Amino acid sequence: MDLPIVCTLTDQQLRERRLNVLEPLRDRAVQSEELSDGYAFTFQSHDGLLLQLSQLVELERECCRFLTFKIVADYQTIRLEVTGPPAAKTMIADLFALSP
């Protein structure tokens, strides 16, 4: 089933999400990597980070149902992959304030 590439948040809700959830996490990323169908973000592991990333995924999967999230963790790093259909890549970059 093809889901529409539409975020269901209002403009105000999206601004708040960026300010309170996305920016603090994005600023902690030690690396961002472009993937063929999205982006990956690598973080140095620290207490609470896995929970923060899980909460982000929980929030985003409700408003952007067309996205796929993958969290890969080892002792030193945690990687978050955000992917979707080809048309979603620009939206992912915009959501995380990246330059595609």
C-alpha cells in the first residue's frame, strides 16, 4: 500500500517538534550519511539516548506514516536510519534541516 507523503502535523506542531525533539538530537549526531532512500545519523552512545531516539520514532511514525525507521545500537554508537519512498527524501532532509 502506497501511503501519501504528507506530514499530519500543523505548522505550529512541526515547529515545536523541530525545536524540542529533532534539533536537540540532530545536534548530538556525530555523523550524518545520505542513503539512497533517506539518511542515517550516528550518535555517541550515552545514558538515555536510546530512549530519546525511540520516543522520536514513536512520534514520527504517527505523523509521517510513509517513513521507515531503523535503530542500530552497539556499545559505543547508536545509528538511526530514516528512509522512505524516493519522493520522501527531500522531506526527510527538510525535517532534519539537512541539505540534500
